[in-house]
Amino acid sequence: MTACIVGWAHTPFGRLTDESVESLIVRVATDALKDAGIAPADVDEIVLGHFNAGFSAQDFTASLVLQASPDLRFKRATRVENACATGSAAVHQGIRAIEAKAARVVLVVGVEQMTTTPGPEIGKNLLKASYVREEADIEGGFAGVFGKIAGAYFQRHGDQSDALAGIAAKNHKNGVANPYAQMRKDLGYDFCRNESEKNPYVAGPLKRTDCSLVSDGAAALVLTGVETALTMDKAVIFRAAQHVQDYLPLSKRDILKFEGCALAWKRALAQAGITLNDLSLVETHDCFTIAELIEYEAMGLVPEGQGARAISEGITAKDGALPVNPSGGLKAKGHPIGATGVSMHALGAMQVTGKAGDMQVKNANLAGLFNMGGAAVANYVSILERIR
């Protein structure tokens, strides 16, 4: 592949009451260009990832990126959306522009502001990413969807409550080291494992600690081709970038297999010419702990039905054979929908360039990223490597 990341920016995630969608966009766009050492006038194309679905009164947000500089005026700007994989959809569109030689420099921004929306409305907005004709009445919104998935997994493979608590505890422990994370608190295994007033059941076997956080935030990347990237201060190449879209209705597939996720990983590893064992770390889409558990199996880390082994044997710990979510993942970092995929790419680039601070995985040289929209409907895998 020929596309590279040469700069990035990332806001803290959380309840950002002093920000707006516009201010978040402007902030990361400005900072990412500064980080890359690229003038706004040199940007050829802008891609904005913004899910919205009712979270923001302002729609048609692509042109808000132009507010970052008068020199961005009249640049091509497009907003893309693919549910919770919206950020990666924006990144992959930017990659295609570079590889088609339609652009030399692409600015990619992902943003969402969710916390200004009342709780019941948040659930309704998120449920729009399900197959409304059949799934709109599932109690508990998207938590209810994944609660059903967790319940079905328990029926097929046995009670996985210990494993889910282990995943939550791991990610919260990792999140302490992430300066961008919404929740920087090590909750411990016992708290995550046991129902309590502060950790009640939310949907099916899922407790509050099994669910990602409602967040505001933004992230941005600057992409160029390899020739340009090698003249920059830093360059992270896409060894692979794969997108697999599956059926939307749960009724049309075996939801416990995350087949789109599995195929995206298979294609990405083949494209990069590596195996899973070659990766230094993975940032994966743990919107709910059951999702991370099934993703262990889909990526080929453990056999089907044995996801619990990955956490119980310490394989996915920060010092394990394949650290998964050293950032704390969506579980601790937060999940501002449109920003999540861009955030994953920024964090992966930080890791392979040795700029991840306290999150740093030792000797990281290949980072794998999985971002999904809906219940394994939109599936994006990227593999990143430093070349400068």
C-alpha cells in the first residue's frame, strides 16, 4: 500500500461540556496539521467521520472542517458514515484518495458529541444502527442487542461472566495510562465481576462494567503517499486496510461468529503478508465486553468458543503475547461514535512510533486495529508499521 499517516491529534474523551461538534473538529484539524508540519493550503481533500443520527442539531458537517483555516476554503470535503465504524470509513476513504493519486495530502477527522443528548434519546439514536424492522423493540437499546448476543453465547459455550469481568478489568487497568481516556480508574476484577448498586445488570448478563461509555471527543489524521511521507518527521504506512460489510439483520447470520470481522482479519493479514503472531498489539472494538471476547475468536487468537482462554491465560494483557486494547479500549477510553475509528488509528500510530507514553507496548512495530459498525456489520481492519 502507498498511504501513510504523517500526523495526528486527539482530544480527551468524556463529557466535554465546553465544546461543540464544531470546536472539536477545528481543534483536532488544526493540531493534526501542526503535528504533521503541513500547511492547510497543502491539503487536497478532507474526509469527516460523523455518525450524528440525531446527536447534533447541526447536520451537513463536512464543511465545518474548513473553519480551522481560511486556507482550507474550496477544498474537497465529504462526510462519511458507517455506524460505529464511521471513523475507519473516513480513514479508508482517505487511503483510497491517496492510492488513486487523486490527492497528495488528505486530512481525516472523526468527531461526535453525545453527552448533550438525554439518556433515552441516546438509546434511540444508537438503535438506528440495528435492523429497525426486526430489532427496534429490543429492550435496552444497543446494550439490549449485545445482551442478547451475550446470552446466546452463554447458552452455546457456557457462562462467561468471569471472562467478561476479566476483559473489563484489563481494559480499565490499561486506561489509567491513557491521558485521553474518559475513565482513568483501575476498577479491579472483583468490582467488574460482581453485581452491585454501582455495577447493576444492564441487559441480559451484561453489567454496567461490560458497556462502553457515552462520550464526546474527536481525533484527526494527516495522510500522504509514501514519497511525501519519507520527507516528513515521521511516517506510518498502512501494511493493510480491509473493509468487509455483512448483512444488517441479526436473523440472517450466526451472530456468535462475527464472520465479517473474521474475514476482514484474514484478508488484512494476507495483504500485509504476516500472521497474527507478528503483531505487537491490537486495538479492538470493545463496545461491550462480549464483543471483545468474540473478536478474540474471529481474529484467530483462540478457537471458536474458547475466547475466555485469551483473557484467563493473560494472552491479551499489556505484557502478554498479544496485548489487546493497551489504550483501555472503548471500555475505558470512551466511544464517541464518529471519532472512535480515527482514534484507534492515531493510537496505533503512536505505538509503532514509540510515542504512546505510559500506554507504550514494548518494542511495538506492527499494530492491528479492528473497528466495527453495528453488531459486526461494518468491519474494518488496518495494520500499521513505522517506516520513518
